[in-house]
Amino acid sequence: MGKILIKNIKELVQVLEPTVKKLSGKEMATLSTIKDAWLAIEDNLIVGYGKMESWEGVSDWTNLEVIDATGKMVFPTWCDSHTHLVFAASREEEFVDRIKGLTYQEIAAKGGGILNSAKKLQNTSEEELYQNALIRIKEIQLMGTGAVEIKSGYGLSIEAELKMLRVIKRLKETCNLTIKSTFLGAHAIPVEYAANRTAYIDLIINEMLPKIKEEKLADYIDVFCETNYYTPEETNRILEAGAKIGLLPKIHVNQFTSIGGIQVGIKNKARSVDHLEVMTAQDILDLSKSDVMPTLLPSCSFFLNIPYAPARELINNGLPIALATDFNPGSTPSGNMNFVLSLACIYLKLTPEEAINAATINAAYAMGLENTHGSITIGKKANIFITKEISSISFVPYYFGNNRVEQVFINGKNTSLIV
Ligand code: NIG
Ligand code: FE
């Protein structure tokens, strides 16, 4: 630990006052930056920044580590507010099935999909799940992610859901990057409950939630509200039960069909509603009257070859947008936020400035971290990355499929120096 000064920064990106919690509509078009800047970190916090010409204030520091960032930019780390990165096994056989013409829904109907992942996870030890997830966390950290939300939902039994949540809890305790935990017991209906889905929902509410409360295993609650998964009424019932133990909703809605999930999310004061590939005019209108963060997952659309969310329409209606990866073995086997930014520019028609706002401050808001993450702000966590030499901000999404992240600091520590 100690004091670090990064000097000669070509451009210090996303410098915000602490009062800014999210950026909506037209505000998203502007990215606040300082050219030719310095940034000071002390222990795990950002303690100062400014233009090189006005350098003062920390010059009396001793034992100061100085990093020269000539030609390079500094960003707050990406916040990935929607992932399922604890899982037992990959599912590339479904990828091949889709190439041959089957749809995501057809694969799920024949026992693939979420139920396939659940079967494998039920037979995998907590230790193995932890070790594999740790590898993925290190991977995403190197690509510039400094905060991540992780969901359960591949357990679908009391034991296996709790096992997943305990893995996430252990990751929280052992990793430097910030993790938020979401209980997604209602991700699919387990086969053995196909004829009696209410019994499974009762199990979630009466058996799983009390254990989660007792062991403090989750921050949020999620439901896959979708045709053939959970109805809006069932979603509402589960979210109301979650609220009783202090879990705010962050829910999967409108991925394939618009069936009222958005309205249930708004009613239950969801932090975010995620996916939104299929939206009606009413959905957009209702959202624009709420504080819920619409979260888009373009790498899921890319991988499944399904429609992209109508991002421009959302922004034109004054809404904010957050971006996340949806990292999971079925619909998005990638935790690369840099690629998500490229897709957001290419397919969602976001400008690079809008995409960066969506992946930083708005994504921090989507996971309840807007006071500590998502911008260069004095007092916020020193979760930042230094790029390689780049010509402009637009180069970041332009350089698709790759990234120019050179050094990542999480909690003020250079990640290349931590195990
Ligand atoms: O966000 N849509 C629901 N859940 C995940 C996919 C889960 C899976 O296919 O394993 C998603 O896309
Ligand atoms: Fe998801």
C-alpha cells in the first residue's frame, strides 16, 4: 500500500463530481475528461487529480511511486453489473446445435440450457466452483473490470443454490475487486417441479430465502421473467418475498417476449431491469417514469444472434442505459467489457462517449455502487486502468475483439502484483 502518482496522463477519463449518480438521455452524450492530467491514489482511494500545469498539493509526499503515463489514458475500471460467472461447465455443444439451426428456446426445451448447467453444477464441489470462478475473475480483471455482480441460478435446489451463493461469498472475501451477489433461484423451473411449479416457488420463498438471510448470502434478487420461465405474477410474488429480507430486485426481462416484467420490476423498485431486447412503446414509457436502470447485454444478442435492444429509443426518451456482459456458459461465454463497448457502438448505435458512460457510472448505479465506483472522483475507490498508448477515446470501442488495457489497479493495488 502507499501513495501512487500517475503523471502526464494523455486524458483522464470520466471525471465526475460525487453528486453525479447516473447519466440519462442527452447527458450520456458528454464524457467528462481532463487532458494532460495527473491522478493521485493513497491506499485504496482516489485522493486527487488535476491538470499537469496545476500540479500541487501532493508534492511533499515521500515514498511516492510515480508512474509516467505519457501517451496513455486513465479510465475508472469497468463495472460489469450482470454476470453468471460461477458455473460448472461450458456448453459449446449448444453453440454447435445453434449453428445447425436450433434456437436457444429449442435447445432449452430438449434439456439443454439452464437445466443442463444446473445438472452439472449440482455434481460439482464448492471448491472446484470457487477455483474455476477465480480464474474467470482474474481474466476479467485483466481486461479492465473492477466491480462485478454475480448471480446464482444454476443450482435450482436448496443445496445447490446455497452452494453457489457461498462460492460468491467466498469470492467476495478473497478477491480485491468489488463483488455484488444476486440470488437467482427462479432462473428456470427444475424438471422435477415441471408439473408443480408453485411448489418450487414455495421452496424458494419458504426454504431458500430464510437460509440466505441467515447466512447473509445475497445483496439482490433476480427472476427470469419470460415466456416458458416465470410469469409476471410469479415474479412479483418472489420479489415481494425477497424484499422482506432486504433484497432489492435486478431482473431478467424482455429477452424474447414482452409480458409485463418491466412493470413488475418498476412496481418492486428494481435497481435494474436487464436484457430488454424486445420492448413495446408502453415498456419504454413506463421505464422513463422510474428510477430503474435499463441494462443492455449486447454480447448476448451477438452470441445468440437475436435482436439487439432498442438503445437509441431508450436514450431518446430520456432514459439512462447501463452495459454489462451477461458472462455465462449458455448465452454469453465472454466477460470482456471492451467487446461489449464495441458491440454497443456498432449495433446499439451508442457513441463511444455514451458507451463509456454506460459501462462506468451507469453500470455502477445498476449494482448500487454509484457512490464508490464508476468514475474518477475524490474519495471513490482507486479502481482504475491505464491504457497502452492510444490516439483517442474512440479507439477503445473501435479496436474490437481486443483491448488496450495495460495496467489495472484495484483498491489501489496493481493487479499484476496480486495473486
Ligand atoms: O441472461 N436469460 C437467462 N439467463 C441467462 C442465460 C442462461 C443460460 O443460458 O445458461 C442470460 O442470458
Ligand atoms: Fe443473465
